[in-house]
Amino acid sequence: MLVWIVFIACVLIFLALDLGVFNKEDHVIKSKEAGMWTAIWVTIALSFSGVIYWLFSSGLTENPTNLTPNDAVLKYITGYLIELSLSVDNVFVIAVIFTAFKIPPIFQHRVLFWGILGAIIFRALMILFGVALITQFEWIIYVFGVFLLYTAYKMLKSGDTDFDPKESVVFKQLKKIYPITTTIDGHNFFVRKMGVKAATPLFVALIVIELTDILFALDSIPAILAITADPFIVFSSNILAILGLRSMYFLISRMLAKFRYINYSLVVILAFVGSKMLVSHYIEFPEWVSLTVISVSLISGILASLYIPEKGKVLDS
């Protein structure tokens, strides 16, 4: 329990420094700054694998699945890469939401800060619930496996289907229960007009992002649970990937159109993880296999996006 308390305390300190020190003043996050912070968060996350090794070798954390320190590190890195790769789709949706509600770039970081804080809370609950299910009912892993395969199929068939946040059930229901204004008043989430307190587009975008993240978590958390049922590894890898999502958004949101084949990488990853869950009681894959499949899928998607010309695009002679 002490390990959990220390880890969560460190996360809260990181978040407090983020909003209270490094981003105290609202400003537009440029690509250079986003790249720097993305590198910092990735470095922190990968360096944490050393902490994982120390915890599992010293016996300072519970080890319900009897992992060796080396296996614990491999499972942590694999889980982190899964969450990071599946976050690419989340980045695209966040970009669409910000565009739909006309959120100025200067206020986007603030919205993402509170969105990710909420995501940490919801994901912690979902992880604990998912681990408890797998521990109590072994057959639930088959349900997760089928769900991931179905998600991969839907992702493959969806193609370039447009997503309109203003047509979503969340936005329509929010309009019914609380006044909404189209006025943006600085970085405020609420504004009082004619004696009536109304939600600004920043708050609406925050709620839509929050609930959308929960939907994405329904994919990513079962995917990580396919790698390990150790609650601390699942939680730490998931949260550290989420913490880096903000800087990743500002880094790659402007380049999403270039990575048009990444979607197929995610399909391969989800299909592999889902299949792994379905045969988990019969075939045990070495940890390096999962790590290799995920890495090769991502690299292949990136290279294909960069080197395969778009259909119908005429190349200069």
C-alpha cells in the first residue's frame, strides 16, 4: 500500500508543478516545447522500469502473479507501449473536439490538464475493477479477448468515418441539464450572463473529452490486462502513458494527416492482444513476442505513412 501512496503522491506533485509552475500562464504550446515535454515524459516512464525492477527484486510491493524482476520490467514496458500506441486515436478525437467547439490553442493545455486528472481517477477505478474480475473469474479473460477482436474489426471497417462531437449523445444531454453558452471567457469553465451561470465551450469540451477517454479506456485497459494482471504494473504503465498524452497531443496533432496508416497498426495490436487473451490458458507467449509485435506494428505504420504515396496524389516530376 505504501508503494501505491508514494506513486500517486508523485503523480499529484507532477500535475501540481505542471499547472502551478511550468504552465501557470496560458500560452500556445509550440511543437518545440511539446517535443521537449514528450521526451521528458517518455524518459520518466522508461526510467520507471528501473523502479519496477527494484520493487520486484526487493519484495517491497505485492507480487500476486509471482513475477520475476525481469518479467515485471518487460510487462511494464509492453503495457506502456500499448497504452501509448492506443493514445494515438485519442489524440485524433481530442483534435476534432477542440475544432468542433472552437477552443483557442492558448486554452487547450488547461482543458487537457483537467481532462487527464479526471482520466486518472476513472482509469484507476476501471483497472482495480478489471483486475478483480480476472482474479475472481478466470473466464472473463475470454470476454475481454472477444471484445478486443471486435474493437479491432470495428476500427478496420470504420475507415475515415467523421466524428461530430456536437451530434454526440453527451453534448445533447448536457444541453438539456445545464445552460451552455458559445462565449469563451478567458480560461473559465463557467460564465455568469444575465444572472444565469452557464458552461463555456471549454467545459463542454472537457466533459466530452473525459467521457470519450472512458470509452478509449474500455479498449486499452483490457489490452494491458492481457499482458499482466499485476495491478501496480497495469496502473503505473497506464498512468505514466496518460501523463505524457498532453505533450504528445501538441506534438503530433498537427501531423496526424501524415500518419494515415497508424490506424492499421492499432488494428494489428488489438487483434494480437485479443487473440493472446483467447489462447492464454493454452499457449503462453514470451514477453518479448508481445513487445516485438507492438513495436513492429507501430514502426511499420509510421514508415508506410511516410513512404507510400496517397492514392490519387500526383507526384512532381
